[in-house]
Amino acid sequence: MGSTGNKARTVIVAGGGIGGLAACIGFSRAGYQVVVLEKAQEFGEIGAGIQLAPNAFPPMKILGIAERALANAVYIDRLVMMDAVSGEQIAEIPLGDAFKQHFRNPYVVIHRADLHSPLLEACRADPKVTLLAGHEVMGFEQIGDEVEVTTANGASFRGCALLGADGVRSRIREDIVGDGGPKISGHVAYRAVLPIEEMPEQLRWNAAALWAGPKCHFVHYPLRGRKLFNIVATFHSDQYTTELHNEPGDREELLARFEHLPPLPRSVLEKSDGWRRWVLGDRDPVENWSRGNVTLLGDAAHVTYQYFAQGAVMALEDSVCLMREVMQADGDLPAAFLRYQEQRITRTARIVLSSRAIGEYFYHPAGVERLVRNQMLGSKTPEDFFRGLDWIYGYGRDS
Ligand SMILES: Cc1cc2nc3c(=O)[nH]c(=O)nc-3n(C[C@H](O)[C@H](O)[C@H](O)COP(=O)(O)OP(=O)(O)OC[C@H]3O[C@@H](n4cnc5c(N)ncnc54)[C@H](O)[C@@H]3O)c2cc1C
């Protein structure tokens, strides 16, 4: 059996991604020892960018990682939506002073490693935290007040609670929710990071730009001192039967899906040979993701399409909510887990369902639906957008 010290005060966390490590900081602050079991041979994040909306800032500050995470952030000027059929701008949201005053925080883009590293460093520096890579969680058993977790390498660990932060294919979810593997959404995402010289000069905008086309869209934004550009291109496809994560991409497949685009935006996708492919998994929101001393967090609890760029931000919000409940629980973790999920389920489900809806009605429509989209979004003022996004971006601004 792996060593977990004082089992009555040890929480086991399955998964050392952004969600698992953020939660780990919270458990430690609440006085628990934490053992993080990570499947990969090393703790780390993929080499791509991430958008951090204003609601990422309160949790980053509370977790004590904001300064380090933001050291290399790019403070973009606007979010812009382009019509990939006509090449014209549909709408834009300026991210200047009025935006920052409204949401009390900015909107930034950063490299994923710049968010994951400070979380990892905080955990590494914490004597209450044990980080074990190369430990794939296979299952768990609740025994009295304890939980025993087994890993693929034959080890087992006992603690007073288990957190499943093991992502979209969560093993812990299989047992708690029992809704099988993720559904194949029919949406495929390709990612690449380009040096700025490979980005067409006319499109080197200090913006998160989204080009919306029929059954496809792509996003680009600058990274790390604007020396790099992050590209995410998404399209519909019914040719995949399993969810895929960070596989080598097929440039020809990608270009074929965007061949109806005008030359300028298409030229962005022609540049890279280094595409990585995700076949996106989807799950319906659920009304319960806890059982006694076991609960879920992040993608394991509420995986979402990336269309609102909120998956990692929700994981950060989850971790702060969980930390607060655990701190007030006086050792009653099952009660804390129920209070945590009660506060998180409706919000996260709303983001999951709204992301599906904007994918269908705003990002991927064709024909007359495209015209309706253009008219609806094109007639909005910045203040209209601020009000419409308040429920997402304004969350936690008073904390
Ligand atoms: C194309 C794309 C773009 C995105 N853009 C954004 C964005 O701009 N902004 C944003 O906020 N979100 C974005 N997201 C969502 C975001 O990436 C995820 O929501 C976030 O990474 C979830 O973090 P997590 O820790 O819950 O899960 P993960 O990052 O999936 O971490 C899970 C961890 O658990 C480990 N693991 C898995 N199974 C096991 C096991 N059995 N045992 C032990 N360890 C295990 C994995 O190796 C991994 O380290 C995007 C997602 C995609 C696909």
C-alpha cells in the first residue's frame, strides 16, 4: 500500500491537471494532507494557449497564483467575430477600460504551462502535498469512513476522501455517475502554435479572433510577448467513433474542411505542419456528482465544448468553492462535498448547455441562419455584450 500518512486527514486527488492541482491547494489550506495521483509520467500541460476571462481572476488571486500566472499574459484589446464566408467583421467586444470597470478584471490569453506551472510549484513547495506521477487510478472502494484507491501499477492508497479531477474520461465518474464514456460530439478540434512570422501580417491582431463558417470555425490569438499565435480550428465530422486527445493531426483533413473560406483566413490554417487533433467528447450535465466522501471537479464533473473558453476557468472556480466548504466543514467532508456541488451544478450546467447553443447558432450556422446571426450580433453595442455576459464573467467579482 502506498504511504498516505494520517489516513483520517489525507485526501486523495485523481488527476494533476489545472483542476486537480488547484483543488490540492485548497485541501492543504484546510489542513489536509493531499496525495495527487497522476496518470502521465510527468506533471505538465499541453503546449497550447488558453483564454482567461475575468472570472478566472478571483480564483487565481485566492489560490495565490495570479501574479506568476500573469507574468507572461497577453492583455488583448478585443474579442472579435469574423464571418468566414464574407471575410467581414460581424461583431466585437472591446476589452479596454469600460470592460475592466464592468467586470472588475481584464480578459487575457496565456500559455497553458503558465497557468499549470504556478499551481504545480505551489504544490511542490507544500510539505502537506505528495505528487505521484505515473499513477493511473483504476478504481476505488469506500470502506467505512475511508476510501481506498488502486492504481494501474499495483499500488493502493487510503484516505478520508477522494476527489476525481481526472478529466473527460474520468474513472471516478464512471462509478459515481455511471453515464459511460463521453459521447462523441461530432466536433473535432485542431490546435497549433505558430511563430508570429508565420501568421499573415494583416491578421497579427492583439485580439482573440473567431472566424465563423458553416459547420466550422477557428480562433487565433497571440501568446507570450506576442511572439507566438495560438490557433484552434474546429469542424463537424461524423467519421470518428472515439474521443481523441492530443493526437497528431492530418493537415489535409483540416484544410479540406475549411476550403470554402476566403484566401486570407484560410492562409492561417495552411501555415502549420504541427497540428494536434482532439475529437471532442461531450456529456450531459447531471444533478449529482458526489457520493459520501467522493466527489468530482473540473472536466470530470462538467466537460464542456470550448466555445465560451470556460472549461479551465470553471475548474478554478470549483476549486475555490470546494476549499471554502471544506474549511467550514469541521471534518465532515461528505457534507462539504454536497454543499459544494449544490453551488456548482447549475452554474456549470448552464455554461455546458450555453456552449452547445452558441456552437450551433453563432459559430457554425449556414444559409439564412448565418444571416440572422450576423444581424443579431452585429446590432449589439459593447454594453449589450457586457450585460449578456455578466452571468459568466461577473461571477465571483465580489469575493
Ligand atoms: C480545444 C480546446 C480549447 C480550450 N480552450 C479553453 C480556454 O480558452 N479557456 C478555458 O478556460 N478552457 C479551455 N478549454 C477547456 C480546458 O482545457 C479544460 O476544461 C481543463 O483543462 C480541465 O482541467 P481538468 O484539470 O479538469 O482536466 P484535465 O486538464 O483533463 O486534467 C486531467 C488530469 O488527469 C489525468 N488523468 C486522467 N485519467 C487519470 C487516471 N485514471 N488516473 C490519474 N490521472 C488521470 C490526466 O493525465 C490529466 O493530467 C479548452 C479545451 C479544448 C479541448
